[in-house]
Amino acid sequence: MRLPRSQRRARRRQQISPPPRRGINAFHYQLPPGPWSTLGQWAVDNYGVAGQEAFQQESFLGDFSRPLSPDYPYRAGEKIWVFRPVVDEPAVPIQLEVLAETEHYVAIDKPHGLACIPRGIHAAKTAVVAARRQLQNDELSCAHRLDLETAGVLLLVKKPEYRRAYQLLFQRKQVRKSYRGLTAGRGSYVAAGDDTAARDDAVVRAGAATDAAAESDAAAESDAAAGADLEVWMYRQPGNMQTLVSAEKPFASPAVSAVPAADTRADSAVNMGNSSAVPRGRMRAALTCTRVRLLGELEKSADNIENFSEFWPLQWEISPHTGFTHQIRALFNYLQMPLLFDPLYPQLLPPEVAQARQLPLQLLAKELEFIDPYTGENTQIISARHLGVPGVE
């Protein structure tokens, strides 16, 4: 039986691509039009000294790991493999806690502030590279992803041929995902944007999920404990970092303001081989569904009391039924109770302010549950991390 085209292309790419170096894959880059006659001229014009050093380290390669020299003829449109300089090499190897492991996958407990995959300025300090080095398996890859700011259960597959089976579980919504999040309660934070009727409607449809934070009657507390399924439209525009939310389906070009994305190409030596930073693509929009349940106040302990001297946070159980960028963070911001210590919602914090936060974003991927596609067994993986307490990240 002939494999689908996508799988044939993936297998071909795997055959011609260079093997990872210390857990980091080469970047497949298409040479742009220009006046250069050799690859060396292009490298020096674009990357200066870093381009010269890259040839000495055999960082420019053709298919099947063939090293390219500075005298290699420059052909616009040709694709080459590039190992970009790694500037975030940790002084001490990153140690990840392994929560579960089988023949097909390994589940790790990702800390806050660690990106899942190499991208932009993040290379060595990423979960997949750290796991490859720790477990000595360069074939590890993510079955799904978590935000850099989000901690918790992350599922990695051990071989490329296993990846599709686990990715399909997430695509077909056959994985039960449970998160924990902390908020300051209603009124402690102000959401970004205007208080529109659409947002008020979403708050009403949230049932007692938000009312319980403001009301003290027993009926509201009971409803909040039962939880509520919230359906809202989410959309992202090219060049914007924030996910925007609406109770109604957004137009193709809504008149909204959002936080612009930062240009990560300022240091060409770091981002050697990156494509243009000019925003491309169309607006993405989707109807999302998230179940939200108030668990009550965060349990007090000696570790977390000093972190919340001005208020005591509420703890929420959050179960997204759909998947959209920043879905949980954007939803709670929309409901006028942003998650604590979020550097992007309701507004983008300056780097120095974000670094000075006493705690990271208070969002934890607490649990994954699914039927293993290879064994048929019901699998439940639970993070050992807790919110509200300082940890070694």
C-alpha cells in the first residue's frame, strides 16, 4: 500500500537532512535572489564574521550532509541546510523530570520559561533538545506543544514513525487535558480593551465561573464548583502576539488593536537562516470551547504565603476541548480575570519588568489522559508541579 504524499515527503526529508548536532536540527533554507557568485560572498555579506566561521564548522550543508565550501556556486532558489550558531547554551545541563516512559513515548514535566522546540533565540534551552541530550535520543520530537510560559506535562515521541499516531489523538480531540490556573479574583486586574456587550455576554454564559469570584452566596459557589463550558471565537492577525477574543465570529479584517510581534532577526548571527520577519499569512479564527471550574482558594503553605501578601489567589481547573494559540490565557483575560504573572495578557510587559516577576505565569498543564494507540491502555500522566510556590526552573 502506497503511503500518503505527506508521509512520503516526510520520509524523503528525513533521508536527505543532516543528523542533529547535540540534539539540534539543521534549518532548511532557500537562498534568496542576489548578486553573489559564491556561497561565501553571500554568507559574509549577510552574517559577517559569523558567516566565515560557519564554513569552518561545516554549518552549511547540501543534501545527505555534504559540506559546502565558500567557493560553492551561488544559485538563487536552491535549498541548503544550515546549523545556526547556538548562543543559549546552558552553563549546566538542563535536567528534566521524567513522568512516564514506554517503548513509544516519554512524558516530561516541563518547567516554566522553557520553550518546547528550537525557534528564534531559543535553541539549546528548549525541552526537546534538553530531553534529547538527557535521554541520548536525537529522534525525540513533540507530540503537542505548550507555551514557553506554561509548565507541566509534555509528551515526546521516541521515533518519527510514532509521531503521527499520537498527534492524531490531539487533532481528533481524543486527549483529555486538564490545567490549573491562578487568578487574583474579579476586580483585582483590569482586562485589556473595551468592556463590550459581547464580553458581558461571555461572562454571563460563563455562569458562576466568574460570578463566584464576585458573589458570596452559596448557590453561586455550588454552580462554580460544577463548572461551565465557554464557547468564544478566537483569532490572530499576522504580526500580532496576542490572541483576540469575540463572542461573535470576527470579520476578515476586524478593526482591533493588539500587541505587535517583536522582530527577532536583529542579531543575524543568532538567527542565521531565518526567513523574513515581515508578517505573512491570513488572519486565523476558530470557535473555541473551554471548560472552567473554580476549585476555591489556593491552599496556604509556608512557601506561598509570602508571594501573595496583598491578595489570596483563586485556583481554577481548566479543560480546553479545542486547541488555539494562548487559548486559556486569552480566555481568562477576556473574562476580566487574567492569569497571575502573565507577561502578555492583558498587556505586553517590558523585558525588565517580566524578568522581575516574583513568579512565572501561573498556568500548569496538570494532566493528560488518553487511550494509547499502540497498546489500547488508558493512560493518565500527572505533573508533580504546583502553582503558587517558587520552583527551580
